[in-house]
Amino acid sequence: MRARALVAGVVLSSLALVACGSRAGDSNSSGGPTSGGTSTNSASDIGVTPTEIKVGTIVGLSSGLGPDTFSASLYGARAYFAALNARGGINGRTVKLVSCDDKGTGDDNVGCAHKLVDDEKVFALAGVTAFDYAGAQYINSKGVPDIGGQPVSTQYDQYPHLYSIYGSDYPRDGSRPGFDGMLYAGTEEYRWFKEKLGATVAAVVSYNIAQSQRYATKIADGLRAEGYTVVEEQINLSAPNWDAVAQDMKRRGVQLVFDAMEDTGNSKLCESMEQQGLALQAKVTTSQGMSSTIGQLYASSPKCRNTVYATTQSATFSETSIPAVKQFNDAISTYEPDRVAKMNQWMLEGYASAQWLADAMASCGADLTRVCVEQYMNRSEPYTGNGLLIKRDFVKDAQPPAESNNCLNVARWQDTENGGKGGWVTLGGDMNTNCFTVRNLAYPAA
């Protein structure tokens, strides 16, 4: 199972690859689709003209959790499409990206769905990060493909026209998320820390809100399945009790800390842990917390900062020895220079989302249609984004497998003054071979 939830998501679905089958595959080595002639182009579908393709995205630029928490994917997607257009676009068509700020609320998310579908008449979506994706049902009902979104909530596990950045093998028939309302996830990341660090006591820290608690429950269940003693801690979002949580973890001998929180919460937790003298083997954050701003966020807790790890299913955003990651960094530097100091993993995955959509659109040639794009998405050949992503697809299983062989990327923050390389350093070797055969655990979608 490739299932991830909250800040790390899932999805699935499967149709037969038909018209686009002969053109399936990842983008070309130069970084994506290249230009072609426009003589045979037509206004082949909604949002498509002979010279332009209109694409939408929904993010939380003015979310109550801060302007950077649910917006990074926008900058990655925008940089990809800008670089793509500079190369001539897709078969002579340029891509116009229209963004909508849903403010992190369900009502505004529904408003964005109607704005993009009804008013802007977009062809597809890419780079979506929605804290409350209340507009997903409407987008799905209109047959608008949403490619490579961040599955913060469960809609990517439910609707057939929504495709998570993590791939999936659920039925996604529009009824209940997952398999009859149950989601599944492997335990590979907990196995990695157990084998590499030898830890036996782990804490999970979450907020007292449903999305955070749901993800925290998944983590706690996975840790227990791998034989850890688990300490569950909860932060009151309106009156945070950081010191009390840190003191309790110290008293109970916690060696690893996992979380279901955003950057600000993680920095506050690290500060309290350091003040309370809690020495950790690892402070494990989500892919969302894998940011170049770690040095600033954890400025007052250098000991904790140098124990921060992150696990992902995509290449480390700073690992420029990988050609596709180098192209991502170059695109951000050129087209989103204000974001260079705020690079993070969700920005890379937003870029990968845009590339995935572009590759799907390029597979259609001049006759670009939503049907063709979805045939590409549902083909059996795994997608890797030319090295940005661990292999993923949307071929659905009839039932959840008892176990799977799952791969992951592991990175750790290192300060240069401590003799480290500086920044995020990939551990465990190639993410495509850093794999474990593990159980798949069930947890409720809501």
C-alpha cells in the first residue's frame, strides 16, 4: 500500500489505457514536454485553445495556520509551468496557471472550486493543497482532473477524478474513502528508525483537531506494530501546553518524537524539549516540515534542530546531484526567486504535480482532452517524474494486501558548524532501493 494521510496522503483508481497508450511514459530528459507545431491544434476541450491550456490550483495563502503552511505547492507548480512555457509549452500551447486562495476553510474552498470550474473554466488542476477540500465533490462531479494534489484530508482517497501526488490503489468510486471507509498504510518508516537507530520508545505529538489526530493515530498504530512503546501527547491549539508535554516525554524516557503538526508547532515543541533537557535520538517531522527554513525556525534549539529527520516518497529537494532536482532548483531560482530561502519538500512535490499533468497532456498530442489525460494517469506503468518521485500509479487493488514492499526517502538536518554538510542530507541511500516489506495497517478515514 502507498497510503498516506493528512500531510502525507493516498489515492487510487484504475481505467484501461487506450488512446494515449502508445505515448505513455515519464517526461523527456530535458525536463518535460517540449514544443511542437500548432497547425493541427484545436479547441479540443474545456480550457484548451489552439495556443493555450488553462490550469487551476487551490492553496491556502491566507490560512489561519500562516501564509506558508498550505501554499508551497503553488510556487513549485508555477515555476514548472513557467519553465515549460519558456521551452515552448506543450505541442505549441502554453500553460496559464490560475490560483485561488481558499483561506484554509471549507466554505472558501467550495468558492474556489466554483470559481475555477465555472468562471475560469480550467481544463485541470495541479499543485492543490487544501486543508479542507470541501469543493472536491463539485470538482469531481464536473470531471475536472486534479493531478498530483497533497492529500491533507481524505477526498483524494474517495473521488475518481482526484489523483494524489503519492499514487494509490484504492477503489475511489466516489462513495466512502479507501476500502469501505478504511485507509491503509505500511510501517516502513518506523522500521527504518528501529533498525538504524535502535530506538524502542517513541512519542507522537498532535493538535486537538480531527485532521491532526487522525494522522497521529496512524503513526501511533504503526509504531506499536513495529514493537515500540508509544507515548501519545496532545497540544491544545488554542492554549498550547508545550512545556508540560516535553516534561512528560522526558519522564517517560522518549527517544524518538513523531508529530502531526506544522512548522511553527514543531519549532515550539523543539524549544520546549531543549529547555526541559529532553535529549532525543531523532525528532521526526513530516514531509511538510522538510524546509530550508529549519535553521531559522529552530534558532533557539540547536540541539533539537540537529536531530530533525524527515521521511518522504520524493527526492530531497536540495539533492541537486539528481538531474530532475537540479532542474527544480533552477526553475525556482529563475521564476520564484523570492521562495529560494523558503524551499521545502511540498514545493518540490508541487513542481512534480505540474510535471505529471504536463506529461499527461503531452501524451495526448494535438487532441488534448480530459479523457486522454486520465487514461495516462490510470495506466499500469509507474510514474517517477524522472527521479523526483518513488514509483507510483493508480492501479487499484480488489482488497487491501496484508503486506507490501514499500520504499522511502530519509533525510536529516545538519548544521555546518557541527561538521555536517549543511542543510538536509539524504540518508539510507537511493530512495528506490531503501525498501522494507511491512504490514499494512487499517485506520478509519474519519
